[in-house]
Amino acid sequence: MSDPSLYCFPRTLDCRLMAEWGVFWQALSTICAVIVGAVGLYKIYRELERLYEQRQKDIEDKNAAGKLKRTEFFLNQHRRLFDNTELFSVLCLIDGDELSLATGVGMPDKKRKFLTFLEEIALLVKSGQIDAHVAYYMFGYYANCALTGKNFASGIDTSKKYWGLLYQFAADSRDYLDQHPDGPPHDLSL
């Protein structure tokens, strides 16, 4: 420490000019800023990654909730077919196109209600609210029986001009059932 222009770090032999110490501290502060900046960028990256994962989870949860609602709705429609006495009375007779469909008391109104139910399903399929393949599998057979049964058609007008949407649904369901003669495919889901 004989040279008065040198400044030494306390308790060391490291002595430098004031300009050299300025460059040293400037370099040290730049290195610290780079390290703090890198840590900050890493934290920002991890936070963005966490937010992306949370968003993906929210989307999956929303899709699962939507799928559950669609399933509940679809099962309610299917249950409606069996729980409603008028619909069920037609359903019990439709397989064999029973004579009671033509001669039964109040049958024309019940058959119209049945056709309306099937057309509602067809409309839901057309609008993409329920999966077409599931609807074809669950309701297509009944639509075809209704539109081809002679006793079913007795007393009501089942012409295409009134039930066009149902005719298209029945044709599509016939195609679907022809493509899957052994039952639904394994990947059928709501």
C-alpha cells in the first residue's frame, strides 16, 4: 500500500486503481443482474407453464361437465320413452306393427306424440346436440318401425312433407344399422 493511487479491499492484498474498482463493481453488478434476470425469467416461465396446465385442466373439466350434461340429457330422453305411458304404449306395439296401433282407443294422438318425440331426437342430431351414432343406435330402430308400419300409419298422416326430418333420421339410422349388423362399435360413446 505504498502507492496512494491504489485502493485495496479491506483485509486483502487486492489493490487496484479507482477506475479498475469501478469496472470490477460494474462487471459484478452486471453478472448479478443477469443471474437475477435469469432466475426471474425461469420463474415467469414456470408460472406461465402452471397457468397453461391450469387452463388445460379447466378446459378438460368443462368438457367433462358438458359431456356429463349431454349424457344426463340423453338418458332422460331415453327414460322419457319408457316412463311416459302414452309413448310406452306405442313402443310396446311398434315392434310387430300390432293391429292395436290401428284400432286402439286414442292411438292416433299417442302415435303423433311418439313421432314428435322421435323427430325431437332427429332435430337434436341434426343440430349436433347429441351424437348421431348413439341416437341411431338407440332410437333408429323405432323410427324405422314407425315409418314403415302399416298399422302405425293408420289414422295419421306419416307423409314426408310433415315428418321430413324424421324420414332423414330413419334413412341415416338404417345406413348406420346396416354398417353395424353385429351391434354398435366398441368406441360408441356420448
